[in-house]
Amino acid sequence: MTVPSDPYRSQGHAPRTGPDPMGPEAVTDTAASPAGQALQESARRHMWLHFTRMSSYHNNDIPVIVRGEGQYVFDQNGKRYLDGLSGLFVSQIGHGRLEVAEAGARQAAELAYFPLWSYAHPRAVDLAERLANLAPGDLNRVFFTTSGSEAVESAWKLAKQYFKTIGEPARYKVLSREIAYHGTSMGALAITGLPGIKEPFEPLPPGGVRVPNTNFYRAPGFVADDETAFGLWAADEIERAILREGPESVAAVFLEPVQNSGGCFPPPPGYFARVREICDRYGVLLVSDEVICAFGRLGYYFGAQRYGYQPDIITFAKGVTSGYAPLGGMLVRDKLMEPFSAGTATFLHGVTFAGHPVSCAVALANLDVFEKEDLLGNVRANEATFRATLEKLNDLPIVGDVRGDGYFYGIELVKDKATRETFNDEESERLLRGFLSQALFDAGLVCRADDRGDPVIQLSPPLTCGPEHFTEIEQILRSVLTQAWSQL
């Protein structure tokens, strides 16, 4: 497994880092107009892009996306791109929805802001009730944040304070999976299983413990031929970790329904049922981190519903508003609220813009679109076609594995299809940053070429997409991957 020096890029477009090491150097100024040149100069002078090697843009244009329409976005030069990553796993309903934008504008005119610190406002109340009604089981309390990292951070803080409040103060540790991503704030980063993005900020809060992920393509040899056995082994490793750490010290297990980082690892059969049993056996909370997987990405409002397990907490963000305004939060079971419902007990945590009135109004309008257009039904009706279309790429020598569920897929790239040999660090750098990221973007596809684990291409298109968009994705990938292989 490669561990590159820059293991995470949040953009679908990873910039070229200099002369293309897999082909001739070609750096052109696409922003030819005076206004375009001024925008580029201003961006280079003042913008600090997230998870980005800023030196890459000293002599190259920064991609500037100016407009979105349906499943597509357009750059400052008018070029169209299929948004194969939904921005960043966000734009569930697609771009340019006037009814959602107008809902936000109406709310801003009525009540632009008021905090949820000892107060409420109607849109937050309405949204909390709606989310509780959509969630599985007795997840009846909603604590709002503004982002997924904040939601994960809030869940860990709640777990810690909950156990202190009920007389188990030694429970503070959290288990999460290898190379799993759970956020960038200091607490969420301690839960994240990616060494490369943690090291610059150490020491982190103590308590993060790693367990195996569910990448069946890279399963240990003794379970490599039996997916069910592999899943039960991976779940049982959680129990072994709890016992090693001491059950009295473990507060929670944080798991995504489909793990994003590393390239879309779905749960094997029986995995979550066993995890739920283990958590119940040792009194550990099960947190379903659904910042990506919730709101239709897997064909259900929540990934836990697809795989049939009951979380104690669900963290969410991204798709709750389809990106039309920032919003996140956690859904919490009634038992976790009970200690805070009497006397002077207070959950000592809050966020200024959490449950913002405009964001809540946007989220309600977004969910209206889900219902009106049956987007969950669209995903379930078309996911088999999406999978089959992507699996056509298996005839390419560079494609090792196509995996995922719903509208959420990863394509793992290999050097040797027969042995599943992956690329070393230098090869991965040349392949992903040196060629694929730029070439896919130039070909009109926004996606992610990622090497936080083994090299993968990740896809997460808007839930409004259909077979014609899948075909467009496959054709672009086929052309670019064929070119990449020829230049290796």
C-alpha cells in the first residue's frame, strides 16, 4: 500500500506539478480575456486552496468553475464538465435548482440568523422533526453543526460526556478503520486513519485506535476467497481491539456504511450485524459516519438503512442541503439524551452557525426535491446499470477492481492485473498527479484520482444521473486510462 507525501486531495482536479512526466509538457493560458487574466492573477495572489500544492499554480491556471446546470458545471471559459464527484460528494440534486435557492432567499429575508444557544427557530425545528422521521429507530434528537468534521467532533464529545455523566468516566477511546477519513478538526483527525494528514498536527487528542477496513480486494489470504468470512473476521477484529484496550476505556466505534478513503469499501455480508452485537456486548456506542453516505448516495436516506443496522449516532452533512448552503449535524438515540434531560446537566458544546435558518430552509427544500422526483427510487432503479457500465472497464489492463454501491464507486488501478500488484510511490505520483488528474479534467470529467490507499479513481455523480451519464463517464475513463497505460 502506498503512503505518498501528499496523501489527500479534496479536489476532483489535482493540479499538474510541473512538466508532465508521462508525456510532453503542455502548459497553456486558457484564461485569455483581460477579465479572465485578472481573475487568475487575483486567485494566485490571494487564494489559499484546500489540500492543494499551491506551487503547482505558479505557471498554470487555477480551474475556476463559474456555473452549474443539472449534472454539469462550466468553467470561466465556458467549457462543460460532467460533475462525476457531485462537487465533493455533495450535489445530490444537481446544480442550478432555483426552487432551492429561492427557499434560502425567502428565509434570509424573513430571519437571516439566530443561534440555537437556548433558542430555537421554526426552520430548525421543522428540519429536526423531518430528519428524525426519516432516520432508523429511535434517533429522535438532532444536534446541528455546519460541517461533517464538526459533526464527527460533536459525536466524540457527546460520547465522552455521556459516559462521564452516567458514571463511566474512563470511556474516551474511539475505534475507526485503517485509512478511513473522518474529518480535519483535531478531534476528527484523531479518529481519521490516514497517517499522512495527521503527522503535521501531532500530538492529537489521545484515544484513536485503528481496526481493519473492509477492502475485500486486499483481504488477508486466509479469508481472501470468502467475503462473508472476511467480513466476520474484520468485525471480530473490533472486538479484539476493544479487549486489548480494555472495554471500560472504549466509548465508541466510528464506521462509514461504505468507507470512502481508499476507494469505496462496501461492508461484506454480516459485517454490521456482528459489529452491532459486539458494541452491545461491551456497552460501546456505534457511530455511523454518513457525511458522504446519507441522503440518497446509496439509494436510501441513510446508509444504515441499506445495510440493516441500528446506529446510536448518525453524523451527516454534505447531501442534506446538496451544497446550496453549509449544514451538518448528528442524529442521536433517545438513551443518549436521557442524562441531559433532567437537573443541571448540559451538553457543553455549541457552534455559532449551527442550524442556520437559511441552511435549514435550504435543507427542507432539498428534501422536497428528493420526494417530488423520487431520487432514492432513481438511484435504486439505475445503480445496477451504473455498476455494469463501470465494470466494462475491467477489460483494461490497468483496472484491478470496480467496487461500490448506489451512486458511489471506486476503480482501483493496478500495475499487474493477475497479481494485483500496485504502484509504488513514484509511479503513483506520476500516474495520478502527473497524468490522470489533469487528463480526466481536460476530457470533461470531474472525479477524483486518489492515492490515500492504493491508487483509485472515485465517482459519486448527482442522484439525477441516468444511463446516458454513466456512458459518458465510462467513455472518458476508457480513453484516458488507455492512454495512461500506453505511457507507463
